[in-house]
Amino acid sequence: MIFYILIVLALIAWGAALSWKWKSVRDFSGEVLAAKKRDGELPESITEDMFRDLYVRSEGPRGQTYFFACAATLFLLLGPFVAAFNSVWKMFWMMSGQSPVFETGTLVHTFMVFLAFMGACIALLAAAMRRYYALTPPNLKQVLRDLNGAVK
């Protein structure tokens, strides 16, 4: 139980750190805008609200947020996944004549639980990374170019 509590506390700390990073990026956007205006990279007509959203999307910790979401999802679904797997395993074990080799808790069963959960982890991470790269926002250089083009 202590291990479970430690993992929950670690996830909460990780989530709080990510929230702080998102807030830091949001707060820092005003300084970046002022510096870019001062250097002449952006015209004075660009508002802070217009720039903040684009800056946060381009410079925020998106990758870390995806990893956190996957880790939290896998942690929360580990118990229900193993319970569902064991129910299906026990059903097939009983239908096969209850061979002691395939009984719940044997090495074969434990290895199959491991393989099934690793498959679920890989599937979730593949879906998350597919979404991450499909929705990749522009980098700051592209944002500046687009803002300069939108104003002219």
C-alpha cells in the first residue's frame, strides 16, 4: 500500500510541476513579446493576448504533458486491466479443463499478463505519439513569421 501511495504522490508532484511549467511559459510570453517588439521582429500592433496563445502552444511542455497523461492513464488502468484479463483467462482456463499449468498465478499466466499489459502500454503510447505529431504546433520562428505576415 505504501508503494501505491508513493506512486500517487509522485504523479501529483509531476502534475504540479507540469502545471507550474505551463504557467511559467504563459507568464514569460509577455517578456518575449516585448523583446521581439524591441528588436523589430514584431510590429507594435500585435497584442499580448494574440501572442500569448501562440507562444504557449509553440513553446509549452507538450511532450512532457503527453507522457504524464499516458503514465497517469496506465497507472489508473493497471488494476482494472489485470482484473479483466484474469476474468478472461479464468474463463478460458475453466473451458479448457482446468489444466494446472494454466491456472491463475502460474508462471505462464503471469507472463501472459505482462505481455498483455505491455501490449496495451505500447498501443496507448503509439496512439498518444500519433496524436502528438499530428497536432504539432508551429515553432516560435514560424509563429513570428505568421504574425508578421498577418499584420502586413
